Amino acid sequence: MSTFMLAGMVFFIALGAPIAIAILAASIGGIAFFTPLPLVLVAQRLMTTIDSFPLMAIPFFILAGNLMEAGGISRRLVEFAKALVGGVQGGLAASCVLTCMIFASVSGSSVATTFAIGAIIIPAMIKHGYPKSFGASLQATSAELGVIIPPSIPLILYGVAAEVSIGELFVGGIGPGILIGAALILFVLVYCRINGWGKEDHVGRLPLLSATKEAAWALAMPVIIIGGIYQGVFTPTEASVVAVVYALLVGTIVYRAISWRDLIGVLRRSVIASTIIMFIIAAAGLFSFLITRAGVPAAISAWITSVVSDPAMFLLAVNVFLFLVGMFIETSAAIIVLAPILAPVAISFGVDPVHFGLIMVVNLALGMITPPFGVNLFAACQVAQVPLERIIRHLVPFVLVIVTCLMIITYVPELTLFFRNLAY
């Protein structure tokens, strides 16, 4: 049955079917042809999968990200980042990374970060003489921080699927997020200097004090959200609601940038995005239930432990496997399906489940910026109005930077566990 379901999923994806439809169709086929289970189980498992309190954070964080974009918060964050690091050659490119780090600490979504920040920063980079293809590839890569820096939707999914504390995962994501952000900033500053880009980045830059005053309400948002989770004031799910309320109040009352008509559009976009993600989660939950019932996780665990005896080699093999998976399978679906399989095996090798969760999320996040199905690439190309094939040349160095950081995260667990151990 498992072989049939995997082959069926690949077949439907090859036909161009949406990932959720491909997973659902393969699962229904597996039930109909290989089990005595009634088809009513499909509806039951779909509902059971999404009937989870932690998953409520997903639509709220998506809504918070859209409110930040509509309310002018994202624009003020860009101006603050430009004032902070934009005074040097390549500073505008560095401000793209820094803004994505700040925005990601509230939105939790890389695609939302791509659209919200890319719509502002990519035209600015083009105006300052950067190649359009470089701006698109940088934005797609920087937005990847949206699934690493807490709060993160993929980390929520991993916590639910692997039964790991979401609060611990959020705190554990701080170190890897800072590492990747710092590495990208350092790289773009050197890369821009080598290519002679960004010599006029200081033009039009606000003084730091003025930019900080303008962005004060926006900068307080991640402090409240992350600080509240860290201090135990509210849970990650409750933090998502706080993010929505804060973004709504700031956008409507403080900045007065959101009207009732704007709010309808924000809600519409958020509902559509949330529905797509929740549909993928529900379908992947059914798929995961069936392959677990068929004994696939136990079989894979037994096979891996018989072939690989060293934890370091296990982590290397997992990284290669997840990198390939991330190129073809949507991140949310991959986590829901693979986390229940791989997490127990990692624990048997002595790998902390929080550490493994960050390895898994960072690795699968690479799939967002690698062809053929990198969602961040398509989003950035849409914002920049540039064909996908034109940004590949600039994308390769960014992928190498992320892979280097991934190896550090994998083999230096203290980077992930330091803040977790400090908080818990």
C-alpha cells in the first residue's frame, strides 16, 4: 500500500495537480484498494488532523502578517533597517535581510514576508542600480528566515506532528535564525562590494533616530510576541492572537493606514492562504496516518539503525534526504508526513527532538528557494516581474550560504539548545 500511495502522489504531482489534491487522492486510493477501512475514515481523519489547538496559530499569524503589510508596519521596518545598515556599500541589500528577520519574528510565514517586504525593497534596489534578478533572489532567500525565526508556522507543524513543545521549538529557533541572518548580511556586503553594486545606498536614507521613532510601534511588536512567549505570559497560540490585535490596533489607530475596505481585502487574502495551508495539513495528516498504520515508520527506523550506527552519519543522511524532498514536496506537507517517521529515529540516536526539529525545518526551508517547486522563488519573481531562469545565477551562492549554516546547526547543537536550556 505504501508504495502505491507514494507512486500515486508522485504521479498526480507530475500531472500538475496541487500537492494537497495529490496527497489526498493517493490516500483515498490506498484506503479503497489495500485496506478494509470504510471511506468515511477520510473525512474523519481530515477533521481529526486539523482539530488541534496549536494549529489555530497558523491562520492568526498569516492574518497578522497581512495586517502588518496593509498597516504600514512593513514599510517602517524597511526604513529602520535602511537607517541601521544602509549607509555602507551593499547596505540596501543587507537591510533586506535585516527587515525580513524582524518581519519574520511576527508573521511566521516566508511567503508573506516575500510579498510584504519584497514589494518595498525590490523596487528600491532596482532604483539604486542592483540587478532585478539579484534583488529577487536575495528577497526569496531572506524571506526563508520566516520559517526559522520564531514564531514559525513549520515549527508549529513539527511540534504537533512530533509531539514536541512548540514553546521550546520557538526559543530553539532564535540561534539558527540569527546565524543565518548574520551570514546572509555578511555575504551580501562582500558580494555587492565585489560586483560594485550599492555605492549610492546612502541616498534617501533617514537618520537613525528619525527612523527608529517612525518604527517604534513596529519594533515593539516582535519584542512583545517573543518576550511574551519566552516569559510564559502566553502560549505560542495565544501569541498569534496578540499579534493580530496589536497589528490591527497599530494599523488602524496609530498609523491610520487601514480602512474598513482595506480590512476586507486583508481578511480575504488571509482566509485563502489559511485554507490552502490547512487543506495541505489535513491531507498530509491522512497520508501520515495510513503509512504509520502500515508500519512504514517502524520499518524505516529499523532499516536506518541497521545501516547507520553513527549519529553524525545519520544526520548527514537525513540532511541529504530532506534537501531532495524539499525540492519537490511542499514544506508543510513534508513536515506532517516525515516528522512522525524521522523524529523517533533521531531520538533513538540521542538527538534532541528540538534540535532535530530545527534541522528539519531549516533543511526543508531550502526547498522554498530551490527549483522546481520553490514557493519563495515564484513569489519573488512575481513581485520583481522577472522570469525564474534569470535569478538562478544569483541564487546559487545564497543556497551555498544556507547549506553552510545548516551544517553548523546540525553539528553544533548548542546553537539551538542554548536558549532552550536557558528558558526551560
